[in-house]
Amino acid sequence: MPEMPATPAVCPSLMSADPLRLGEQVSALLDAGARVFHVDVMDGWFVPNLMLGTETTRGVAGLARPRGGRVDVHLMVESPREAIGWYAPHADMISVHVEADPHPHQLLSEIREAGCLAGLAINPGTPVEMVLPLVERLDYVNCMGVNPGFSGQSFIPETLGRLGALRDLLPPRVAVQVDGGIGPANIADARAFGADLLVSASAIFGADDPVASYADLAERVASA
Ligand code: DX5
Ligand code: ZN
């Protein structure tokens, strides 16, 4: 089982990377110190969008892993059970949505059995207490800051309180991830409320200089 990456960590979300320059952008972010690359997987059913397949994930893993980078796969799909097996060879961490399947205990065990850290993702409308019965099988909780499906959405402000509640509910070994709407205006707050893994897509890749934007976010987290 891989170790949890060093935290706090800013995790570039590759759904907003330039698909024709993906390798170049991942390499530049590795040079800048990024070590956790967030790969959003969307099936057009659980969320209204289609995103990042196994071959792209394999390519990112091949580039990032030899340099100490990790691949964090966020499954936003209606049938996560099958997808775990498809993505696990190219992933170090996999999160599944508690809303997607009535048997999250089994899914989390299958993620670990597949050799990855197990994450549970929760939508903004899902009570944080849902994670409690699953704590023993969890390595991280992905607390969504937006309703999943698209990058560039506004951060839902109640998420900060949810991060704090999760940090209080969870043992220290379970990392808290925040995903969606994170940028320079709120990343320090998200860190201060307890987020260990801070995912960002549009704030990094929507900038003229993604590396400079990543470095700025990492600096804000380090001094939060
Ligand atoms: C949203 C995805 C996020 C997304 C974040 O459904 O899960 O990972 O890439 O995008 P931003 O940072 O632009 O909100
Ligand atoms: Zn995501």
C-alpha cells in the first residue's frame, strides 16, 4: 500500500490542463514541487460530463511516479466497482463517492486490496457524519467544495465548516481533501479549517502561468 503523500499538498487537478500539452504541464509542475496529481473521472451519468480515461491516467503515472509523484483518481461514476480495477494499476489513491453505491464498505476494501489508498468523496449536500462508520477503511475523505462535474465553479462557503467538522471527527491518520472552487482567495482558509490535500484545477491551469499559480497556492498553504 502506498504511503500517504506528505501534507499539506496542493494537488493540481488535470481536468483543466491543456490536453495537447499534458505531459509538458505535468513535468513543469513536478519541477515546481507538485507531487499529487488529481485525475477526475466522469462517466456522463453520475455527473453530466465525460473526463479522463485509463490511458491518460497511465501516461500521467508513467511521467510522475519515477519522480516521486502520486496519482489521485477521483471516480465520479455510477459504477465505481468496475472502474476501481481499471484505474488501480495507474493510481496511488482512489476516491469513490458515498452517494454512488450502497456498499461503500466493500468499495473501500477493494481499493485497498487493489494496492491504493482508499478515499471517500462526499458531495456538498451529504452529511459529514456519513464517513464515521467507514473510518477504519478510509485513508482520506474528499470533501467537495462544489457539486462535481465541472471545473471553474464557485466555492460553496459552507464547505469550510464541513472541513473543520471532518477534521474533528477523523483520526489524524485520515487525511482531509478539499476539491472544487479552491484558489488564492480561499486556499489558506481551507488549510486553516483542516484540509491536508487541496485540489485545484482552474486556479492553476486557467492562469497564464500554471507553474507560477501552483507556486503561489503552495506558498499560501505553507504560511496558513
Ligand atoms: C469537480 C472536480 C474537481 C475539479 C476542480 O467536479 O472533482 O477536481 O477539477 O476544479 P476547480 O478547481 O476549477 O473548481
Ligand atoms: Zn476531483
